[in-house]
Amino acid sequence: MSETVTALNGAVWSKGIATITEAPLQGMITLRGDLSISAIKKAAKTATGMAVPGPGKATVDGDTGLCWMSPDEILVLCPYSQVAETLDKMTAVLAKTHALAVDVSDARAVFQVSGPLARDVMAKLAPVDFSADAFAPGMFRRSRMAQVAAAFWMPDADRFQIVCFRSQSQYMFDLLKVAAQPGSEIQKP
Amino acid sequence: MLILTCPCCGQTGEETEFHAGGEAHLTRFGPGSSDDDFEGYLFMRENPKGVHFERWRHVYGCGKWFHAARCTMTLEVFGTYAAQTTEPPQELRDKISAKRPGWSWGAFS
Ligand SMILES: [Zn+2]
């Protein structure tokens, strides 16, 4: 078995107003289909033990979870080592349904922005309202960060988890470092 | 700057999260149509000062296509609606009439 590594080998940068970390390998399965069909909901539940979240929401516990991507797409998060096994279980549930479940773990990179000023860093990069009332843990959003597509949620009040394409991981890391450079606070902590 | 709310996922964002897809409600004329119809389909477009209907795609979000009604002069967005229709919903037309009495656009008013 080959030794898999993340795009940036777990790079960390903490010289600015927030800490930027490349997250460890994360299992990700794209599940596409009509989200109102019971087999689709059952496949998501089989994979994670969780119910499908509503639009703009994500249910995530550690490296397991479900994220609402679009009216016909759910992003399934699971431990990286369990992707093949999880996919087998989902495929069995979906055998008679028009649906798609595909391992996309190695097509993506995951970053974390953490610290009391994490919101400042995010607000500089995405055209999204990041005030505490408008974006909070439990929510999920797909948007752009500068010039690349990204999806993000908040594991807790001081932390953002960002998913982007693996080929854009260096761009994303550099981007986050620039947005978090020392002295670039928007609000006082 | 346009502020659009995607009717497919419910997210509100500014226009750089979306991609403009040109004029709405075109009737497609293909092989076998008359030269005039084909020319009209390919080249003739509304160019209004005021009420306008367009197709947009939530390209950085849910990825879906939808329709939007807006004012080209003020950039006010009157509303967005599903892509799966050949005309703006009556409710939206009434809303536009309240704000821009006497408006017309193509075959609609
Ligand atoms: Zn959308």
C-alpha cells in the first residue's frame, strides 16, 4: 500500500492574527441524487449515522459528517481509512436508485483557520457575511475565496474548516497567510 | 454590485459568486427554421434601460441555473425564480409593476 500524504504535508503557519493549518487526510464522498428519496437519505445515514442536514447546514462531528452542497448533492465526511468500506456500504444501499457515490478524498485539500480573529481572515477572502449572527457553527457555505471555489463551516466559535481543490492547495495556503498577516486585524479581539 | 439570492439553495451573495448567462426566455430556433427566426435567435437581444430578465448560474455555490429580474439602471434585483420556466411568474411581474408602473420587456408586461 502506498503512503498517502496531504498536498502540503500538514503545513502550519501561526505568525499572524490567526493560525493556518492544513488538516490531516479527510475521507470525502460525494453523494448525488434526489435528496428527498429515502434510499439517498438511508445511504447518508448508513455512512455516518447522521440525518441529512437542510440547505446551508452541515452536521459534523470530528472527521465524520454530512454537508448540504446543493439540492442534489451531499458531501459525506468519514475517516480517511474508512472510505472504501463506507463507499461499499453506501453502494449497497443505492443499488436500485439513480444515484452516484464517489470517493473524492484525494481531489481535495482541507484547511483550518483558528483563533479569535479567524472571522477577520475569512471576511477578507469570501463575499459572505461573517458576522456572528450571520454565520455560525452548524452552517455550511459554498462560495469563492479570492479566485478559487471553496466550501466552509465552523467546527466551533473560533475555527473555520475549509475544503478546496487539492490542485489549489498552495494558492489557498498562501492566500490565508496573506489575509492573516500580522497587524491586519479588522476588529479588536 | 448586484445582490442575488439563489432560489435553488437559498444563499444570498454578491454577483462575483455567480455567473451571468445572458438574456432570459429566448426561444431557440435551430435547423429547419426560417432565416429570420434563426437570425433573431442568434443576434437580436433586448437592451433595456430599466426592467430586465436574465439567466444566472450560482457557479461558486450550488452550481444551479436560475432566472433573475433586475433593473439595469439602479441594479435593484426584483426577484429570482426557477430556471424551469418560459416566462416570469405572475407574482414577480406584479411586484415589478408596483415598482415600475407600465414596464414592458419583450412579450411581457
Ligand atoms: Zn445556489
